[in-house]
Amino acid sequence: MRAKPMRVTRAMVAVAAVGVLVNTVAACSHQSEPLLTWDKMNLEYQASTTTFPFDLPAGVVFPQQVWKPDNANKQLYALGFGEMQAYFFADCAYQRVAIANQVSNPASSMAALDMSGKVHSTPFFQAHVQDGDIAWADVLNKARLGDFSVLVGFYTTGCTGDWMEGKTG
């Protein structure tokens, strides 16, 4: 019997995004799935950025590599973790554009919300990420109606830091 794909909650992503150990991700009962070193996970990320299904917002480019924690050589990563980082980076970029332009350029903000919704609707994202107790469509719909508070909460929890903001390579 083949194991189901690992599902990661947004809270777990937020923890990983700030560089906390991801051993819990790899230690989930997925013993039949291969585990990757940081270097192999980074290659998976790099491959994903070249085939990513959507264009990033204007002026945004994928970092050349995934953030590297100090103890990266002592960690193992689940298969798909590198690809997940590309999806999260792109989603955070769309969220950043939506929040930054909500007043000054509402059309750009709405287009960025649409792109975030598209990322969340991809088969890869659906197979690997759970939105937990609040559906992402509800977050986007509130923002479309002018209430960005929940979106800002998600953004500040999981999308801040130099790597997620594209400030490091």
C-alpha cells in the first residue's frame, strides 16, 4: 500500500519559513518516501522555479536557492519540500502585491488576490497543503470586499523575512 502524500498546514509553513527545524516534517510516518539532504531539496526547488505554472508579479524573481538554516547539513527533508518552497514564495509575492496595492492600485491588488487563489487551486498545492480551519477562498473574498485583516495576518505569520521577501539569494 502506497503512503498518502504529506500534507502541511500553513502554521507548519510559518515555522519552516523562519528556519526552525523541519525534522518533524521528515519524521512524519512516511518511511517509504525518500528523504532529501538540503542540497537535493534545493535542486528540487530550483527545478520547480523553472517550471512554475504562473508568472511572478512584476519585478519579483525566485531566489536562486532555498533559505539555508545553520544546521542544514544535519536535517533531512521530505520529497516535495523544495517544490513547496517555490509555491509558498510565489503565493507570498502575490499576497505582498495585494496588500501593498489595496488602496493605491485596487485593480493590481485584485489581480494579485486572483493569482494567490490560482496557486492554492493547483493540484500540487491541494495535494500537499491544508488551509486548516479557514478556507483560503474566504480569506481572499474578505480582502476583495475590503477587509484585508485576515490576509495581513497570514502574510505577517508566514511570508516575512529576507528569503520570503526575495532579499537574499
